[in-house]
Amino acid sequence: MTASDAAHPATIPAAAPEVADADAGNGKLGLREVYRMANHLDLDQAADQYNAASQQLGADSVPDYPMTAAKLRRYEIWPGHGGERPPILTLALLSNIYQTELSNLLSPDEYARLPASDQVIVRSQPEKQNQPKSSIVDSLVGQATAAIAVVAAIVYAAGGLTLGLKLWFFGLPWTSVLGQLPHDFLLVTAAGQVILPALTIGAAVGFAIHKLRGAGARRGAWYLFAPLAIAVSAAMGSILALLPLLVIHFTASSARPLQPVSGLLQPSGRIYLFCSAASFVTVLVAVCLIRGIYRSASFSGPVRLALAMAMTSFALIPSVASVSAAYLLPPVVLCAPNFLHPVAGKPEAGAMTGNLIGSNSQWIYIAQFTVDTSGQVIRRTITAVPASAARLEGIGLGSGCGDLSSTTR
């Protein structure tokens, strides 16, 4: 073993392809090319990440700025024919982008060809030490706990948004009531009606964005990118806000109470403005985060893909929630012997009418509307009925109470 071999304990990651000595003339992969490929980067992507990292450090102090794919290729095939020896500072920045040690980007032969001053820099680079297993486990547990907390918060917020919109569409006092409703309403609503559809659609759109290499998110300064991001977000918000209005057009008739009423739902203009603004905000946040993800040198290809899918799914949550809310609260009739009202002097089974918000083993929550003689809604309330008090619950248009006379007092 030569002295240069001893000074260069290079290791190759398990994910990297099989490597021979760097020799472009023999068609073999060099170490720098191997680590680039192991990070799922082509020459253009690697050059873009180099330039983005250079801008963060200060482009004037970084060699080879701006980096190009052709220049990076010459550095990869060195010392083969047509290659060029890369500056040691360039190799150091590439090692950060490829998430490896500086020494791992040089074969023993290449290390021996470096100037003595560059060899000193390579030898002086500290190697990352393996963390103790307990530290790794603690770190993973901490990250998993944080991830679960974030996901739970998003799920709960999505359920709250959906149920809040259902109540708001009817003009009900959702701000003071939503926090008092059982949490299972929110979680069940969010999981099946919001999160799953958002993840499905977001995964497809995020994959398309990833295949387009971030849809140009890596290029351009922020002052050029910001107006385009705002315009795209406004356009998407305007389009997505049409979906709940379309759904309400078909569901409004099936959600009216048993008696004919007018002024039951919010005006279409208010619904459109709110849904448009909510989607605009989340789309804008997602677009900016996706730009940061694709400009950062800290993420590999699969991580970028997963984050792009997650950000796109997040952007769609208000739209999916508003569409889910557009399936309005259905009319409901609660029947029980002690809900009495006199009919021709004879007590018969009574009924409570309204629109069903939800129910569990303890309570049945219904929205009730008081109308005047012209059928105009003049009062809106939410009533919590003990589940044990109701003997029959009829949901949907045409519901009514059966013959409960045998159970009357």
C-alpha cells in the first residue's frame, strides 16, 4: 500500500454502482460521477445545486461559479482524456452536495496527482463518526414523534375546516360551536373525506412536478419568481373555488329542511371568495416550499419527490375540504314518545326536525332553523340531543316518525 493509499480511506455507499478506477478512456465510472448518480442527479441538476449552494455562501468567494454541466463533466473524467483537475474548494462543495466526505471523491491515483497543499486539505477533513445506536434510536423516535404530531395537527385542522365550512354554508355559529363538538367528528371527516383524496391527487401532481425537475423552481431570483408564484396561486385558487359551487348546485335541494325555506345558504359570492382565498394561500405556500426544496442541495431525488407530493397534497386541502363541505348537512327527524305535541286532543309521538351535523353514542347534533310566515330563515341554532332520548332517527328528504303510540305514557 502506498502512502497516498493510507491517506485516503475512501468508501463507497451501498447505493452506488460498481466502481473501477476513474478512467474515462476505459468507459469506467469515476468516483465523482458515482456519487452524483447515487444522489439521483444528472449533470444539469448537480450544476444547479452547486450554483444554489454558491449563492448561499456568496458567489464571489466560491470557485467555478457559475458551474456548468460541461465543466462538471470535465472534472468527473479527470485525469482521463479531456478531463480537468478540479480545485480543492470545488471538490469540498461537491462533497457537501453529494453528502459524503471530501476524500471519497478522489481515488488513490487522483489523490497522488493533487498538489501537496491540496493533499493537506484532504487529510485534514474530519470524518463523520458513527453515532451510538442509542443516539440513533432516540433521534429516530424524536423525529417520528414530531412527524406524528404534525400529521395529527394537519388531519385535525382539515376535519375542522370541513365541518366548519358545512356549518358556515348554512350561516350557523360555527366559531363558538366547533370546539365543543366531539373530536371523532373531525377525525373521521378529515381522514376519509379530505386527507385521502388530497394525498391521492397530490401524489399524482407532485410526481408530475418532480418529473419536470421542479417545474423550473431552481432558476431565477426571488424577485422574479415571486410575481409568477402569486399569479399561478391566484389562478389556481380561482379555478379550485369553482368546484364547491358546482357541487352545491346539485346538493342544495337535498339539504333543505322539511318545510320550504329561502335564504338557507350563504350567497354564492361569499363561498367563492372564501374558497378562492384559502386555496390561494396554501398553493402559494406550497409553490414557495417546492422552490426551496429543489434549490437546496440537502435533499436527494427520492426525498424531493416525497416532499413535492406532500406539499402538493397540502395545497389541495382547502379545495378538497370545501368540496366535501359542499355535500351539505342532510335533513333529519328525531322521534321519541316524550317529544309530544297534541293532535286533535290526543298526544302522539313528537318530532324534532333540522339538519344532521353528526352523532355519536352520547349526543345527536342537529342544526335547526326558525322561519317566518314567508318562509324566510330568521334564526339558526345548533341543538345537542341526548342519544338515549331519541327512539327513531330519520335522515334525508321525506323522513318522518313511525307509529310510536305503543310506547307513549
